[in-house]
Amino acid sequence: MSTATVPLRRRRAAARQSKNGEAKADIVVNLQGVSETMLWTLYDRACEARRPNPVLSDPESSRICAAIDYDFAGRFGVPDGSFAARAAEIDHLVLRWLEDHPNGVVASLGEGLETQAHRVDNGRMKWLTVDLPAAIAFRENFLQPSKRFRHIAASALDPLWAKEIDSDGDVLVVAQGLLMYLDPAAVKRLFNDIAARFPKAQMIFDVIPQWFSSLTMWGVMKTPYYRLPPMPWGIDTNDIEACLRAWSPGIESVSLLEYRAPRGWPRLADNLIRMHPGSEKYLPCLVHVTLGP
Ligand SMILES: C[S@@+](CC[C@H](N)C(=O)[O-])C[C@H]1O[C@@H](n2cnc3c(N)ncnc32)[C@H](O)[C@@H]1O
């Protein structure tokens, strides 16, 4: 049985502190399927944060990663910083939104072990973390909810979380590393539900290209010990705006933003693809949508 399938068992009520104050790696993992991917993105951010001149400063990821008893390197291989770069770009967008909406609410769907709220906190905003029940239970080993930082243990596809937010207020919905794992019909439904309930909101999410989605449906081994879960929703960047506008008439603007892995094979592939003009549509990217009339 791999470490990833060992039943969850907190050996102490929380990550213990060793004598020198460092958290001991004693939280055991029972996450499976898509929820296990939160460890992959966490590991990437944590390793990046430990590098000199990181693309993302993220001491919380480093703390959480160190407290988990899990063979991160064996399972996910050498981290390339691509998830850290993605998180850094989203941080910039969230910070810019908070400048205009300092008392706003950010709903982060499929948040896993992200600590973005801590990186961008202005002391006034409210943050809603939405994830599946097992994922929220695991998150709470490290991050406790509070009055401003709430946790909702439910699927993003469940209307429950949206009912917790005032539909007339300032709302930003972030879905980082989530939508590709959903069926295309579910992504459409989620997008339409958000647009209908929060007609003035903004949304930030990332997409993967169609070819990579197809590859994962066949089965991609990230390492000899880790097969990527299927990612059924892929879309090329030149199709995104038309697709979203066909889904919902209530869109004011759609912006596409690139993020680039700082190193490793994703950086190499990115460089190679960019050498062929017009091929950028085959790269992953971030999408920033402003809803409105
Ligand atoms: C790749 S991880 C991304 C985690 C985090 N956003 C990050 O970037 O580190 C995917 C996350 O989506 C969550 N997830 C999968 N299906 C979901 C659903 N239907 N509703 C909410 N969360 C979901 C998983 O539990 C997991 O935490």
C-alpha cells in the first residue's frame, strides 16, 4: 500500500513541534484521485518557496509540506515551479481586485492546501475555501477556519457555497487547478450558475489545452509511481472567449494571461511551442472574466 492510500490518522491532534520548533512530518495522507493532486501543487509551491529568488514567496506551503508524512519526490518527481508561477500570477490578479474591492469576498473553489488567502490578505477581505469534504478535513490539519476565512466542505458544483455569499456584494471567484478535472458539461453549468447568481462578479481560472486533456484521458504517468487523474476539460486558448460567450451572455470582458514554468520540461516544451508562431494556443493559460451586461 502506498503512503497515499494509508487511511488518514492524525498521530497527534496537530502537527507536533520538535524541540527546535520545526513541525515534524507526522500527518498521514488518505487523499485519493483528484484530491491527492493538492499535494502535487503544494509540493511545487513549497519547493519553489525554499529556492533563492523564488517566483513565489510562500512560507505557509513550506510549513505544511514539512508536516506531512508523504513521499512527495517519489510520487511527483522533480518540481518545476509551474504551479508556483501560476499561483504568483493569480496572487497579482487577486491583489489588484482587492485594491478596488477591499471588503470583497473571494470564493476559492477546489482550494486544497492553497494558502493564497494568507499571501494576499488585506485584513478586511473575506475568503471562502470550497473543497470536497475529505479535502477540507485534511486542510484543517494545518489551516483552521475563522470568521473571515471560512471553509465549506462541499463540491463546487453544489449551490451550497454560493448561498453563503451576498449576491449584491463584491465577489471574486477563483478556481485554480480545478476546472480541468471536471466534465465539460459540469464546467459549463458551474460557469452559468456563477454568472446567474453573481452577475457583477469576476472570475479567475486556469485552463489546459485540448491535446493535454486528451493525453490524460489515455493515461499519463508523471513518475513510475503516479498517474495523473483524467482531465476531461481542455480548451485551446483561441477558443476560450467564444466558448464562454456562447455559454453566457452576461460577460463584460475576457482576458487571457500567460504563466510560464521557471524550469524543467514544462519550460522546455513552452519554449519549443513558442518558437512556432500561432502555436501559443496549445499552452495552458489563465483566464480572467469580468461578468456584466
Ligand atoms: C490540483 S488540486 C488544486 C488545489 C489548489 N487549488 C492548488 O492550486 O493548490 C485540485 C483540487 O480540486 C478539488 N476538487 C476536485 N473536485 C472538486 C469539486 N467537485 N468541488 C470542489 N473541489 C474539488 C480537489 O479536492 C483538490 O483540492
